[in-house]
Amino acid sequence: MQVTLSETDRLEFVLKKFRRQIAKSGLFQDMKRKRFYEAPGAQRRRKEKAAARRKAKTAHRREHQYQ
């Protein structure tokens, strides 16, 4: 991750920009997930649950899109 800054940028602004980039890339979520060992079965269940959430979300959007 790189944040380009000029000499006039405030530290708070630069940190906020950096945090936004980290959140957008998903790096922080990945670090949190990899902090502890996760069994292969638990990984599979987590991924299946996330896929089900995405599927339900797209179905909900489609349902309300045409109304």
C-alpha cells in the first residue's frame, strides 16, 4: 500500500487515506482472518455462508429492482 502525499498534507488526512485504502483492498479483513489457524472444514463453512449471503443479497436486489 502506498499513499502519495505532498508537503502540505496533514498527518490525520494521510492516515485516513491509508486506512481507506486498506479497507477497500480487504487487507485488514484478511489479516484478521489469518491471525489464528482455521480448520479446512471451518473455512469451507465460512465460504459457503458468505456465498449464501451474496446469493440472497442479489436475489433481494433483483426482487426490488423490477417493482
